[in-house]
Amino acid sequence: MAKFYVGATVCIRVNIRDIDTGNYVDADSIKITISSGGVIKVDAADMIKTGEGIYAYYYNATAKGFYQYTITGIKDAKNTVERGTFEVV
């Protein structure tokens, strides 16, 4: 699990690839939700496109704790979900 200090900017990245070719593809929609201790800190925010099929979200870590995130992408009416965690110390 990645650790960050309070006040740091946490960069969460995701790559979207075509399952058949492995090539990067742009999602029709990609959102992130971040929570800590059962409290939603970021609710279905749009991620920033940084390249073809590459997206990022920059979260300002203002409080200590364990955080969970869920990224939901939609491409051609198919959903993909990625989950992860990080800690702020």
C-alpha cells in the first residue's frame, strides 16, 4: 500500500486497454470515488485524460487515514472497475 504525508498530492492513474489488442483506448466515461472511514471524500468525479487511454486524478491528502478508491470506466457500453488503497500518515 502506498503511503503519503498529509498535504501531499496523491496521483491516482489508470490505463484503459482494448481487451483483444492490448492497445490503449479512450473511455466513454471514467469516474473516481474516494472514501475513508466510510465517508465519501470524492464522489464520482471525472478523471483527467493525460494521453490516449491514460487517465489521472490528483487528490490533496488533508487528513491521516486509510483511503479506498474505485475507478469506473465505460467503453462501448461495457463497464470496467479498478479498486485500490493508500494511506495518509
